[in-house]
Amino acid sequence: MRPNAVALSLSRFERAFKQPGRYLNASEAPSPGLEVEDARDDLERAMLHLPPGAQRDLGRLITRIDAEFERRTLPEPLYSELAVFGWWWTRMRER
């Protein structure tokens, strides 16, 4: 993992969740590696390398992030095959 990956991922979600409106806006031009779904992938990878106490702490943050992300997105039926990468890839943001 790159330095500050967890902090950068958390700040990406913080910016996304500050967007006005019920649903998160999708980027007009997706930027691989810079989307909130990529940030969620980074958090998932970080969990594999943290000691138990830090895993619990980050896990609590992830639980809240997941709930808010799920609340502010819609199921994307065409992306069900992407579930192997993480459920967050099967969600659709508003365009």
C-alpha cells in the first residue's frame, strides 16, 4: 500500500459525502484509481495489514461509510458480476 492510503481514502469519502442531494454524483469521465469505489478497495486492503486494535477502529469507520454509501447509491443490475471485487462496485451513482 502507498503511504497515507487510508487517510486519502477516508478523505475521498468525506468529500463525496459532502455532495448535496440524496444520491452521489457520478463522474462524467471516470478516473480509475480516484473513484470512491477505489478508495473502498484501498480500505479493504488496509484491513488485511493492520493489527487487531486498528482493524476494529477502521472497521467501525468502514461500517459507517458502507451504510452511507449504500444509502446514497442504487443497485446496478448490470454490474452483478463485479460483486467479486466488492459489493460497492455493484452500486450506481446518479449521472
